[in-house]
Amino acid sequence: MEKIMNKIKEIRENEGSMLDAFMAVQAELGYLAPEAITAIAGIYDTTEAQVYETASFYSYLYLEPVGKHVIRVCRSAPCCAAGALEVTEMIGRRLGIGIGETTEDGLFTLIEGECVGQCAKAPVITVDRKVYGPLTEELLEEIIGQYC
């Protein structure tokens, strides 16, 4: 944690850098742990509530531990019309988890997200920000195989 805090102190020198600090912590820990929120608040001379409020605004920042790979199902109107609910159910059945859950081996976390701007490929998912679609059972098996 000391290594991370030193990095944040360096980042702090740049105005508007709190998001960079969040990204540095998440890159190291996989999520924004409570002790990191406390440390960031101290370094930025603000309250933990303000740090939490800022971090919780960004959907790609995680305030709870997540799996090694995050599968995000797009829930925009075009993806929903193209079968996003069915995709969510298909992934859940395949991995044995629901929305917001992580597989027992810690490999995958399944979450829902907003539009990623790939409506022509609907329904889409992202795995660690890489976009896949249109999603089929065959493509899902191929994707999961790539990350196992």
C-alpha cells in the first residue's frame, strides 16, 4: 500500500488528478479498497465521502473486489432490443453467477453497463473493455475460452 500511496502523491502534483489516482490504485489492487479511499482523501485534503462520491460516479471504477476479468453486458435500448437480457441469462447460466457476482475461482465478475457505442454489433458485451458482438452462444464459449 505504501508503494501505491507514493504513486498517488506524485500524481497529486497535477491539477485534476484524482481520477488518475483512482486508476493507479485500481491497477494495483483491482479495486478502490476502503483504505485507499481514506488515503486518497488525506492526500487530496478532502473528505472520504467526497472521494467516494467522485469514485462512485465512474462505472469503470470498482468499490468492491471484482474478478480478474469483468464481463459487462450493455443494457442500452438497442442492445436490449437485440437480446441483452437473454445474453445476461446465458452468461449467468454458463458461469453460474448473477449480475454483480464473481465466479468462485475469482476469474469473472458479471455486471451490467451503459452503451459502449457499438450498437451495430448489438447485443454486445465487454470483457476488460474489449467489445464483443453480436453475442451468440458460440461466440460466448470462444470468449470465455480466451480468458480461462
